Amino acid sequence: MTSPLTQFIAAGLVAVGCANSAFAQANSTKDKFIELFGDSAVAKGRGFEVKRSALDSAVISLKATLSARGEQIPPERGALIERQVLERLILNQALLQKVTDADRAKGKEVSEKSVELLLKRAGSEEALARQLKAVNLTPTELRTRLLDEATAEAVAERELNIQITDADVKKFYDEHPAEFEQPEMVRVQQVFLATREQGGTEFPDAKKTVQRTKAEAALKRAKSGEDFSKLVEEYSEDPALKMNHGEYKFSRLDQVLEELKSAAFTLNTNQFSDLIVTGVGYHIMKLIEKIPAQKIELAKVSDNVKAVLKQQAAQKVLPGYLEKLKKDAGVEILDEKLKQVELPATTDTALPVAGAKPADGKLSN
């Protein structure tokens, strides 16, 4: 569950680059440019400045992140996105001017958990470093950025002081029974071999043939009785799933490839699928169990409910708080072109393309 203020304050995990008290270093070409022409401030407030190099580095990281997902920023939106990134950097800096020791401690705890999660998903320090390099970040820059964002969020949460009681949670749970109906689900193990590069480019036919041969060999070994968890470790190319022996669960309503849904819900317990071919690769699935539809008990969702109720309350008061924060900090946009860019009238200051979509309000995950 996304925390209540993340969609307003924190960008996606690697979406806008390393900023705040230790702004990201630009690439070598930009460093040479700065040596020649200097590094002017594009915005300032009491106790901080946002340098052009920090903004450029953040925008470069955002574009690289989108490119890795096969997305591009339309040219006509370039100036708006740059201004939105600048707003994010300003808000984080303004919040960090009000930090306490308790905020720092909470920010450190939250950011360390975020790093642990990223490492788990990547599979190793080396794999994470490769992923970050693709979006113009180093592991050190990422850790700094996550720490600053988590600390800034801790400041805002403390100052807003939104309190949600157990009675509030119980009332919501009782009044929204449909939110807590969990549909039938399947828990599966999967071996996956890709037929596309990380950026989306399809493999040449010869390489796809090699991948298919590997997948067929894995399937043959699985059906002959070999330990499927060991086959996942040997063959599968999804590092996030390998951390959990290839296991995950989903319902017919989840955003899972239709070919995988069709196969999984027709299997019997401990049965293997045939080779499943999708637009991204070759899959072999083993059904571990089918989980009947059920209502989830309150104890399992209370934390999620509390987070959503906090988020709803924050949506009402946070925009005004952030505007006052900027006013009190004496924020000035120094770049004339950026000053002329009009921000959309919305209560959501999160970047719409930053890769960190707002919490969807789902309570039964």
C-alpha cells in the first residue's frame, strides 16, 4: 500500500533522479559544460537552492526510466514535465528545512526498507547497479534520494498530524463489504525465459529459438519429476520471482497476461502447464493451490484501510499545506522560461508519467 503522502511528495523509486540535500551529479558531458559556463540556480527558497544541474539530471533520469518502459515524453509536454520535476525538488527541499531528529530517524528506517525491497527485486547489488545505470543513477545517489524523500514525507506527516482511529477503520470496513471480497485465486510457480530485451525490443529469431529450446528442456525435466524450485533457479530469467522460488498468486481480475490466466485456472494441483507462449517470452507454470473466493478478515486489512483513510484525509488538506509551505519558504522560480509554465489545476502534485502511480485505493491486496 502506498503511504498517504507518497503520491504528493515522493516520486517513483528511480523516476526523477537523485535530488535534495545531495543533488545527483550530472554525466561527464554536463560536468564539462558546468566547468565552462557555471551552474546557475533555477529556483531558491530560504536555506536552499535548486541548481540547473540537479533539475537536468532529474529530467534525464525520468526520460531514461520512461524509455526503458517503451514510453516517451511528447515534445509539447517537455516544458510542463520539467516544471513539475522542479516543483517536486522544491517541495522536498522546503520540507527538509523543517526536519527534526525524529523525522531523520523515521526517514532512515523507511528508506532502508525501500533499498532492501529494490535489492530483493533486482536479485543482487550488481543487478541493481545495472538497472540504475540505465536511468542515470548510481546506488549511492539512489540511497541519498530515497533517504531525502522519506525524510521529507516524515516531516509532512508530522506537520499534518492526521489521526485515523481503529473505530474509523472498523466503520469503513463494515460500510464497504464489497471492497474486501477476495475472488478465487491461484498460487503458481513459474519458469520464464524472455523473448524481448528489457527495453521491449524483440529478440532475433535465432535467439528466440535458443530460448525455446531451453524452455522445452526445462519442461521435460519438470514433467520427469525434478524439483521445480531448482529448475526455476536454473532457468528462470525473472529475478523478482526467483527470490520467491518462482511463486506468486493472482485472480482472474488481476493484470496478468491472459495466456497465463487461461492456463493457470485450468490446471489441477501440482500439475504442469504445457509451454505457454506470450508476447514477452516462454512460460512454464505449476499450480500449487487454488484459493476459493472469500471475505478477508479485518485484522488482515486494517493497516491498508488506515493508510487509505489517511490518504483521503491528506488529499483534502495537503494542497493548501504545500502552497503555504512554499510561501513561508519564500520560494522563487529564477528561470524565466520555467516561471512562465502554468501548472495544471490539480490537487495531485505527483508526476503523471513518473512511474509511481497514485495509490489505487485497493484494500484487499
